[in-house]
Amino acid sequence: MIGHLAGERESPREARRLSDAPATGLPRPSASGPGTSAASASAAREVAGVVVRVVDGDTVELRRSGSLVRVRLLGVDAPEVGSCFAGDSTARLRELLPTGSAVRVEYDTEPKDRYGRHLLYVWNARGVFVNEALARGGHAVGELHPPNRARHPQIAAAADAARRAGAGLWSGCASSPAPRPASSPAPRPPDAPAAPAGLPPGPPAGVPDVDCSDLDGPVWVGDADPHRLDRDGDGIGCDSR
């Protein structure tokens, strides 16, 4: 089905050569790259998909093998919807991944996050490594998503180059975000306000970044807001969309 959508038919020989992934006629990304270990490269699985919808600057929906899957781009964190440069980041991702276009994707060590999103590196129909392109253009910051580390050095280097050049959000916002390494949640002070009754806690730090579009409704973040979900500072995240 993917090969049909990509507008290309393979010969039996070609089909056998690409038997580990549906063919799309796209260039196969190299399994190695800056910072990519041999073990990580051999563990990576390359599969194909078609873009259905760009949700925000680091989230996209793909059609794969007849199923709709939500993808969180590995190694980057784009501004939350409604915050500075969020619209620019989303627009850039739509340019890189037009609706209906074919993509090549690659898993790392952990295929999904706790919210069921597929954690992927993505290459578009022109062979552009989308995760890196977002970081290099200043449309997202670099973010480590352990244990997925295979292409983190490559993406982090691109993000650092964008920061030094003042590209995108690094000069387009009054206070540019800093890359956020994975960390454990900071201990909450003893006198921290309690969550309102019936309001679930927000997602913890140390997991791939979560956006309000991934949650069912408002959550309590209090003074700690590792995913920047609380836009009005009242301790409740995603209460205004």
C-alpha cells in the first residue's frame, strides 16, 4: 500500500532487497552517522509511512500499513502551542512533511513512549533528516530522550549551531529556551500547594516531551512544570488551549 501511495512499483528483486521495510522509492538513510554506535545502528529498524497530519512542531500523524500512528520526533523539542515561535515551528514541519508525502523513519532503542506515541527519526521524500533540520533552523531545541541516543549527538550539534547563529527561536523570542537534559523530578517543597481535588498530576520529567494535545484535559503541575504546560502560572497545565 505504501509503495502504491508513493507512486512506485518494485521488481521482485527490489522487493526482496527491501523486505525489512515497505518500499517508497525514497533514499534509505544511512544506519551510521555522527555519534551513532554500531549496536544502536544495528538495532534501528527502518520502515515507511505517509504523512496524514502535522499536529505541532514536533508531532506528526503517519499512515503505516493501513494504521494511523502518532509520532513524536526524537531528539527535539518544539515550542508548545500558544507559546513564542510555536506557529513558526509547526509551519516549518509542514513544509518538511507535506500532507500525503512519503517518509522513511527509523526507530531507536525504545519504540514508544508511555503515551503510546511512536518515537522516531524521520526523513522526508527529499532525503532530508527532519529532526536535524528542525534543530538546525532554530525551529526546535535539542533534547535527549533516553535510552534513545543513537542520533542525539548529530541533532545536538545542529541545535548548538542554530543557537550560536541566533537562528529561529534563539533570536525570535524574548527568552530563548535552553536544551533540557533528561532529569529526575525535583523534590517538591514541603509547603507546596496540593493539587485540586479530581485534577490528575502532570507528566513527570525524564520522558519525551509531552504537549497538551497528548493529554485528555487539564493536569496539576504546581511549581514544577518540566513540559511547560502551564501558560498562565496558576499551577494547572493545559487549562487553556
